[in-house]
Amino acid sequence: MSEEFSELLSKLKDAFPDSFENEQDFEEEHVVIDVKKEKLRDLATFMKHDLGFTLDIMAFGTDYEDKMEMRWYLGRPDKMEIIILKVTTDRENPSVPTLSDIWFGFNWHERETYDLLGVNFEGHNDLRRIYLPDNWEGYPLREDYIYKKPKYHKPEGDRKDYARQN
């Protein structure tokens, strides 16, 4: 682990001593921080405003047999450092706090995760399906998802075929 990552983790642990679930995973180019769900927003705000992690790189969820995991990838524009915030949640009722109001770019990442895995993001201002129709049943990226041929209904009212008219 680089000296810079050691210094960052030291600052985080000093500011939020009871926020971490497990030991952190270190790689040469990134660190994975396992954060307690109830401490996520405070830690994330500190990382953005006090430590300069202003880049919202990506976010996604993963389904396991007994749990779900959410990861947010954060970067700093002045250094080649990536910190990954990881939160584990219950599989039967997956729910984690949103980070979309801290980093606006996570808005669609969280909506995608909600749409395909069913993870609820507490406090998200526009949590709705992004790919699938509103009446879709289930979450297709879950391990236990069983595909059913969807029933599509013809839209009500007259629809003009604009492609043929123009």
C-alpha cells in the first residue's frame, strides 16, 4: 500500500473511528473500504469536501446468495487514487443510503442498480426504473430471477407512424 493511501486511511479512521466493518482491501491503485451503512453519508461527505474526492467514477451492486453489496468508486482529479466505498445489505430487503445528492453522477448508477437488482436507495430524489417498463415484475440481475415472457400492451389512443409520414 502506498504512503498516500496509508495517510488517507489514517485521516478517515481518525475522523470516523467506528465507521468501518472489516479490514480494508488494498491494491496498488485502489483501496476498498467496508463501511457501516449508517455511517456512509457522513464518511462520503467528508471524503468529497475535506479530502478532495470529487470524481464519481462508477457505482454498482452485486447479488450474492446471502447478501447484496453496493460499491461506489471515487477519485481525485489531482492524483491517481481510487477509493471504493463498499456497503453490505440484506438480500431480502436491500436498502442503502443514496450518494446521488453528494455526487450527482451517481444518480443514474443508483437508478440502474434499483432497476436491475432491486436495491432501494434511501433519500434518492428520483428512484424509478431506468431501463425496464414501470410494470416489469422482478429484478433481472438477481441470482434467483426467473424470466417470464413479458406481456406488452398496445398503447391506448391513436399513434401516428411518424417515420412513414416524414
